[in-house]
Amino acid sequence: MRRLSFLFAALLLLALPTPAAEPSGKPTLALVGGRVIDGYEGKPIEDGVVLIAGERIVAVGTRTEVPVPPGTPTIDARGMSVLPGLADMHVHLMILGHGDYEHWDRTYRPRFAAEIMPAAARQLLESGVTFARDLGAPLEDILLVKRRIEKGEIPGPRLFVSGPFLQHAPYNDYEKEFRWGVTGAADARAKVRKVVDAGVDLIKLIDQDQMTDEEVRAIVETAHAAGRPVVAHGHREDEIRVGLKHGVDCFEHTGLATEPAYPDDILAALRKRNQGLAWCPTVEGLFLSAYTADVFPGRLDDPRWQANLAPDLVKDIRESLRNITGLPYFQLVRRRLPTLAAKFKQLRDTGVTLLVGTDSGIPGNFHTDSTWRELATWVDLGMTPMQAIAGATRWPAVWLKREKDLGTLAPGRFADVIAVKGDVLTHIDLLQRVDVVIKNGVRVR
């Protein structure tokens, strides 16, 4: 009987989960003395330490809990907020804020991979964005830039890319390289397989309300069979309905329609799927156009977005934005702005996971200031700063299934850390000037 008891106890111990092994190694960097916001939405760690060894975090805690070995290089973070590197879950590296897409694409297409995309990537990283989804670009170009960043050849955030949009048909001939039309279910499956085989991380679907059910089903099923999630535009109500019907994983934007609210059938479907669905509202770019025109046009002269850009690009971009609210892209913005707060609240109330994304690169929306503005807009629309930060750190990592590597400050995570002077939990807009950016344990700012 005693032997059986010992055997049962041994089996029980084997069945219990074992603690995850913490990374070891000689510390190479420490941030000391700051308020540490770890991304989990809990109470901040005051007088905190983030201890790094190589490319990973080895310890996070108070200064009394985490001793810093003598000789370890340190960053004095006293008076600073220390938090995980930010995510921007909707960017376009191929564009830099120019007001005329056709002119941009026809004029500068040969410069995308070697010049424009690397400049955009660097701007994002230096603004505190350490991982991002690029949702629409020429396939070979964006994969080349992604791999160059991974190899350390150029600075930039960790990229998760879709390559071209998949849609009913390209809008214009000059867009065919990054807007792939789909004709029939077989063609849909073939195009998904092509981008998956090339190395994309996810599939971007738009205008799904203009496609047949068979085409949309083929795209989603083929992507999921290959282990790739599908993001889809949520501008129009029928786009949302079709996407929900076929099981897309994330919607983008907060609606082109000027109706004051989402209809009840869509809200009911969102509540039903809320635990397995994400939404990237991208609201700040809409408010930003009116802000730029009506409040502070001087932001168009900010030297930060012009950094590392050739003079001809800077001049052309600036000239294209002289009448920002008169651009065709913003034709309906004035009418849409009053609807955004209610729609944002509706999305929050359904329980879907909201992800910070900006549509960075659209007219007037520069990679240098889009991400912090989206967080600030979320706070203006009712979220707490802590919730907004989680939408730009932890929840993007969870959606990407990379929460063991990214999005929080904890032992074992990649050492992607930012720090800013002041209290971002009271003044979220302090993120507009990030003082410290660390990626992979190396300080890049």
C-alpha cells in the first residue's frame, strides 16, 4: 500500500507543470530606477530594473529584487517610464505620407526596396515601434526588406508582412503589382499558396463583399491550412458580414460609411466571436487630417519625418499636402469624424481584441508620429493609458502568437524596450518623444 502511495505521488509530480526555465547568461545591459510598465496591465513596478543578457530579458523587478552585477552597462531610467517596444499592426512601408498615390507609385516605384521602405522602417523603429504588420506591398520588395532587417543589415522593427492585397480586381493598372485580383476559387487558392510559399506571415483580404463566397472561402481556408491568419478590411458593413461568415481573424479600420453606428446584426456576430477575433481600428489618421488642416499645419514641416529622406522626396511629399482635407483620400472625413467615437465604443463593448494600428504612410500620416497618436486617440475615446499601451504591446504579440517572445517585459522575452521621460500613464502623448529604444538588447536610440 505504501509503495502504491509513493507511486501515485510520483505520478502526480510528473503531471504537474514545471516552471519555465529562465534565460541565463552574463548581463549585458540594465535599465535602472524607472517606472516599469510590463504590458500585463497590472500595477507598475516603481524603482524598477530590467536586466538584459544578450538579446533576451533575464529579470524584471524592483531594484531590491533584481541586483545588477558590478560592471554591467546601465541606463539611468530614474524619472522615466519603461515599457515594452511598441507594435504598430497596420503600416505601409512603401508610402511616406504623400498625398497622391498614383503619382507616388508611378514616380518612385523603382526606389521602394532600396530607399523608401528602409527609410520608413528606420523611422518606425526610432519612434519606439519594435514590431509591426505591413499590410500591403509588392511581394518581393517587402520580403527583401523584412529579411534585411532580420539580418541586421538595416534598422527597423520586426516585420510581419502580407505582401499584396487579395481582392476582386486592382483599382488601376499601376497597382497590379501589389493588388492581386482573384478570379474564381482555384485562382484564389493559387494566389494564397504563392504568397505563402514566398514567405509571408499573413494574408490581406479587401473588398470581400465584391467577391463570390467561393473565392472568399478559398482564400480563408487555404490560408488557415497553411497556418496563416487572414486580416480583412472592415470599411463597409457587407465587408464585415462576409468576413465574419468566412472566419477572418482580424478586421481593419472603423468604417467608411457615415452611418452613426454599426447595425445590431454585426454587433451580435462580433459578440459571438469576440474571444477569437481582433480589430485594428486605425482611427487617428482620420482625426489627424482635420487636426493638420484646422489646428496645426506646422506639423507638416516637422524635420523628424524628413530625416533620412532624399530632398526630392521631402519636397514632393510636402507639396502634395498643401490642401490635405481637399485630397480625394479624405473626401468623406469631415462627415465620418462624428461617427468614430460611437463606433469605437461599440467595438470595445463587443469584447473583440483591439490592436493599435495606424495605416501609417497614408497621406499626411508619417511613420514618425502615427503610432503615439493612435494611442493618444484611444485615450481620448475613453480607454485608459494602460489599456491603450496593452493594445500596442501585449495583445499584438498574442494575436501574432509570439507572446513568449514579444509584447511584455518578462524573463525570456526579446529585449525590446523603450523608455520615455515622464509618466505615460498620466500623459500618453509623452510617447511622441521616445528617449530610449532597445531592440534585441542593443540600444538604437
